[in-house]
Amino acid sequence: MMSSGNGESRGLFAVRVIVLVPLLWFLLAGLIGKFAGRDWVPIEAWAWPMMIAPFALTVVFVMFRRIIQDPEHVGSLPTMSKVAAGLLLVANGALIIYSWVAVVPAVLCLAILLSGLIKKPAKETP
């Protein structure tokens, strides 16, 4: 059994950063737009970070898949990754109106959410 204490904390930190950075970017883009004298902010200012975040979440999911897919593990990384994928799925689902490119990140988030249904365990690395 793999010790997951340090790995899980690094994974939790990565998931939190992946979710919070696009949200903070969205808030800061709005504030910068207000101070710049604009009443609105172009959608490109906040849509692209929201569409890039699922790719980073997928990388974290693949790196920590043994911890996330372990049925005996009771930590918060599996739950946090599913919540993050759900939030990003909703955001990218709304961004499909802006660009069809948002379909790819939405499918990545859906794959992370549905990964719990697949009972195939992660392979041991040599």
C-alpha cells in the first residue's frame, strides 16, 4: 500500500489552485475592467483560463490516480477532484455558448466524474 500523506496534500493543493486561479482571474478581470473605465470585460479575458483548467485537472488526476481510485482510501482528494471537475463542467458547459472549443474541457471533466464507475484499478509503476 502506498503512503498517501504527502502525495495527497500535494494533490489537494494542486486541485485547489486549479479551481481557484480561474475564479480569481475572473474576479480580477472584472475589477481591472472597472478601474480601466470599461463597464464590461471581453469574454476572452476570463473564458480561456476556465477552459484551460480542466486540462491541468486531468494532469493532476493522472498523477494521483492511485490515491483517487483506491477504494480503501478515505482522504479528501477523491472528493475534492470530483467537486472540482463538477464545477469546471458547469462552467465549461456554459462556455459552449461562447466557443465549441469548450466541448473538449467539458468532456475531460465528465470523464473525471465518471471515472469512479470504472472499476479497473490503476497499474503499478515499476
